[in-house]
Amino acid sequence: MTQVTERSLPLLPAKARPSVLATCFLRGAIAAGLGLGALAVLVMVLWISSPYPDSGPGGALRTAASLWLLAHGAQLVRPETLTGAPAPVGLVPLLLVALPGWLAHRAARDVLMPDEDEDYEDEPAGPLPSGWAVFGAVTCGYLVIAAATVLYAAAGPLPAEPLGAALRLPLTVALATAAGVWTAHGRPLGPLPERVPARVRDALLDVRTSAAARAAGAAVAVLLGGGALLAGAGLAWHIGIAEDAFLRLAEDWSGRLAVLLLALALVPNAAVWGAAYGLGPGFAVGTGAVAGPLGVTGTPALPHFPLLAAVPAGEHGSWWNWAAAGVPIAAGLVLARFTARAAVAEGWGRRETARAALLGAVLCGCALAGLAAVAGGPLGTGTLAALGPVWWRTGGAALLWAAVVGVPTAVGLRAWRLRAAAPRRPLRARAAGLFSWRPRRGRAAVAAGSGPAPVPVGAGGPADEEAYDFLPVGGGGLWHEDGAREARWAALKEASGGLMADIPAAGAEFAPRRPAPDPAPQTPEGSPAPVPQSGPAPASVPEGRPAPEPGAHPDAVRYPEPHAGPGPGFASESGPHRDAGPDPEPYPGPASASESGPHREAEPGAEPHPGSAPRSEPRPDAGPE
């Protein structure tokens, strides 16, 4: 079968594009024929190996056709019963649905995703048909074979109900074909048609919706896995009853093989039943009888089948029955985990996280309701008319469990993840901040001998000091202590490569910064030119202050600065001295004219700089020194 599907009909070349839809129609018919042929081969093998066949090959083929219709959700009818009234058969094995669904999906997908190695007779292929055209053609081709199968099985021992086949079979085929077209287009989430309201489009394409859908899918998977675990535990607990039923139903190996295959096809149904059992509502085991964690109510009427031996018996639930509540709790925790992870990644708040978790709970409830609706069905009339979980009860219980467990857990898990991702201070810093976070009133904030405590800008009272209590505490002391300041300054100096000055000692006063004196004019030989001695004598000035220079303002005086140059009057650098401490406020006068390099001649008529030495023109009788 795999080779047949892999080597499906190729698309036609460009000149024959009008018949592309005919090719799609043929592919749908081939997919239906493959599923029908697979079941026919299996039934014929069992019929040939049976020592006592009840009918001829025609009856076996019609039985295979009825099973194929049952795999599409169509309800069968048993006309020959002990009471003489027809009995419906509506319990669909969910594993059997996978075969026709996969074939219809593959037929629609391969039309829009042709293999690269297909031979087109060396002619370029034209544009591919639209998705709607492929969907319609493949579905119509499949339904033509289905309609012929319904007519063929009508004369067999298990004919299909016409109304049920007309409603359920096209729906199953349409869903599988649409999934194939969607897969061929890369499973896009948009854009949606324009006729869809804008609010609905925005809600469906929202990030919260996709995150809620993923969380709901994970929760549904946990519920189904937990239900299968409960069913397996119940079957192992009643293994003797299951073995007795298996041996009594068939005596030859072909019959036992058929019973085993039917039990395997019903395993997904058992998982859904187990999930409904763990959620609380349980499932119906006959008309008026329900099996749940609290026990079995009513009178169960179950067929003699090995898989049904897992149904618990007893009027009151035991601790083992109550342990089934761990399944919905685990599903709620998984939903919360997926929602919280998306909330942290997207930066949602508490409300957005709660809304996404609640939406995931709603989707989880809808999924369980749909699975419960298809997992059960009647197997006869009277007491066997109701088997399996009730869809609305199961969906409501799933919604309630997921909302109660998932929503608050998602909000709390989001907060915990954010707190764990935030950087934490070292233990030593937290311990130091515990004792020095709020200094006591009346006690100095800085230890004695460390210099004057810096006062924040403001009134300078205790209220201003408390305003800085929110600042972080590190290194075992306050941020404004001298030790912390010196450490920060040393780190900055080391990072600057020695360009920054050293921090002065505590309590030292900063000297005002004055411009450096200009170097004396140089002669061609490199020696300083003589300074003229002519001019009026300087006025008396206070002791310790230099006299004003000629032509300068009386208040413009020059203060001596420490230097490490080659001689007096020379500045070692163009900037402040390295030992002068941090740079204070700049001098309010004009910028200094001292530069590194040769001196620039002043322009004619320019006034001398207040801080520079007067320059004199060279005397004509002065020779080189």
C-alpha cells in the first residue's frame, strides 16, 4: 500500500491542465479503494482460515465493506437479532478511523506537493490548482466510491444506516482532505477570509490563542495517557475475567485473532473512557448505569468482551478509585506549565496569563467533549443503547478541572519563573543590607574619622537621608562611605589606563584650577629669551600673591601651580597635574593659551592674555647668547 501511495498519479503537463481536476478526482477514488481493499484482504484472510464460515465469499466482502463504512463513522444495523427487531451498531473503533483518514489526507496533500523526481514527459508543468479545487475534486472522487460501497453493503449482514452514512461519512472525508490541503500549504495560521469579522480574525491569530491551543493539546494528551493507564490498570486487576472472556468468544485461532484485532482497535476508546472516569462523570455501562470513581450505580449490562473487564465493580469507591483524580490534576499542571512558559517568553502580566490559561481550559473541555461523543455509541436496543461517556458531562468536567487547577497555577508559576530569572545579590551583601538598610536616628551614618558625611542636595535633614534608603547596599557598607568611593574611583582609574587623577584624601580641600603659564619664547639655539626689565615697578601686593602683569587687569593675578617640568615656569602637561586631584570648576576667565608644541605667535593688536607673561620684541643690538 505504501508503494502505491508513494507512486501516485503525476500531475499533467501544462497543455493538459484542464484535466488536472480529473486527476485529483481519480486520486480521491484511488484512496478510497485502497482503504476498502486493505479491509477486504484482512476479512478474506480470516474467512479463509475459519473452519466454520457462516457465509460465502460474497458475505465476507460485504462484511468488509460494512467495516469500512463503520470506520468513517457510519452507523451499522443488525437486522437479524433474537428479538427480531433491528439493532444498531454505533460504537466506532477509533483506531480503525486512522486508515481512511490517512489515505484521504495523503491524496489531497500529494496533489499540491508533487515529488521532484516525477516524470512530466520533459514538458514544464503549469501552475498548481487552487486548494479549494483540489479539496472539492478529491472529496468528490472519494465519495463516489463511498456511495457505491453503501449500495453494495446494503445486501450484507451489516448494512449501513442511510441517513447516518449520508451525514457522517462526508464529514469525515472532508476533514481529512482539508487537513491534507492545509498541510500542503505549510500549515499556515492565516490569513483568514475577509468575510470573517475582524475581531474574530484578530482573536484567532493572536499569540495568546496559539499558546492556549498548545497548552490545551498538551493537557488533552495527558488526559488520554492517564485514561489509558487507568484502563490498563483495571484490565490487569481483572486479568482473570478478561482471559475467560477471550477464550469463550472464539475457540479457533482465526476467531481469537479477530477478537484481538478488534480489542486493539478499541484501545483509543478505552483511553477516552478512562479519562472520563478520572474526570469524575465516568461513563455509561448501559441504560441507567454509570461507572465512576464513586462506584457503579444502576445495573450494568456489558457484553462479554475482554476489554470491558477493566470496568470497576462495586457500589462504593475505594482509595484506588479516588487515586484516579491525579489524572486531571496532572493535566491542569501541564496546562499551567505551558501557559506560564509562554507568558514569560511574551512578557504577559497576571491578567493576560490567567486569560490564556482559561482559554486553554475551554479548548481542553471542547476537545474532550468531541472525543467523548465519538468514543461511545449503542450496541443494541434496550440496556445496550447507551455505552460510553456522555459528551457534555465529560467536556464540562475537563473545563472545570483545567480552570481550577491550571489558571492559579499558571499565574503562580509565571511569578516564580520571573523571580528565579531575576539576578540575586550575594549572601554577604544581603546580610549586610539586613543590618544597614535603615540607619537609626541620631547616629551618624558614617563612622567617626572617615571624614565629613556627604549631605544630599536638599534640606539636609533626616528626611533627606531616608529618601536614599532604597539605594542598593553592597560590599558590607553604605554606598556613600569613603571606602566605597575610593574603591569605585580606583576601579575607574584602572579602567581608564591611568588617565584619571587619584582621589584626594578624606577632608582635603580642592585648590581652584588656574591656567598654566605659557612657556617663555625660545631662541633658535633653544635657550629662553631674556625678559625685558624695563617698565614701571609693580605695585605692592599682599605677601604670598603674585603681582599683576603689565597691561592686564588689576584683579587678574597668576597663582603658582605645582609642576614637574624641566624648569620654573614650564608646565609638564597641557592639562591638570596628575597629583592635583579631580578636576574642579574651570577658571571663569578665557581659556589658557598654553599648548603642547611650539608657541604660536600672537596676532598684531591682540591684547595679552591675563595669565600669560608679556612678550617683548627682540632688541636690534641683542645677539645670540
